[in-house]
Amino acid sequence: MSFRNVISKSELLRQKRELEATKDVDKILSTKKDVILQIGEGKTRADHKELSDQLYNSYSKAMDVRSLAEIVGEEGIPESSKKYLQFADAFEKKFMKQDPYENRDIDTTLNIAWDILSILPESEWTNISEKSKKVYINVVQKRNI
């Protein structure tokens, strides 16, 4: 047997994760296109677009952190980056793997998005306006009391 034909377990895991991430990105881009068509005056809440943009940007960063964690191990990344791993897990569980028969309204969905985003420190919310932070952070805090 040649060494060229031997693939390490870590390489198989990396390839598997890469394939899953590609499927996730395809799903996100498809969802993002649908969201853009549904955002606008009279169609949704004022925070929808910036919250959507922030979730996608944060998820992208979380995928980078996840890739790094696969190389160096989770214990090898800073605590601030571990928040991104928690964010990604929550985003995937509550958004990407939402039950297809779950029928929730836009306000509920956006409130869940704020809950997920609140895993990250506010300093990371680069797409969220100060106005939206003031309005919607209170909604999150009231639900988490």
C-alpha cells in the first residue's frame, strides 16, 4: 500500500466538514435571496435587513473559527472565538434546521434571531445600528429574565 492512498482521519473529517459547510452555504444563499425579496416597507420589521446581514456575516466568521478549531483544537482558540462556535451551533439549530412544519411569524423569527445574536458581544454587531440596538436589545433582555 502506498502512503499516497492513506488519508488521515483528520483529513476525512476536514473534507466532511467542508462538504457540510458547502451545503450550508448553498442553503444560506438561497434563503438570503428569498429574504431580500421579502424585506421592505410594509413587508417586515425595521430591523430585518440589518439583522439578516449581521447573522450571515457572523455565521461566515463562525465557519472560519470552526475550521481553525478543527486544526488547533477548541482549547487552542481564544474565549472570544468560542462565542462564535456557540453562535454557529445556535444558528444552525434554530434557523437552518428549523422544522419545515413549524409555522412561526416574522416577529417570532426576528426575536429568535436577536436571541442568537446576543450570544456574541455587542462589539461584534457591526451591521446593527445604534437605534436597533436600543430598541431590540430590551426585547431580548425581557425574554431572558
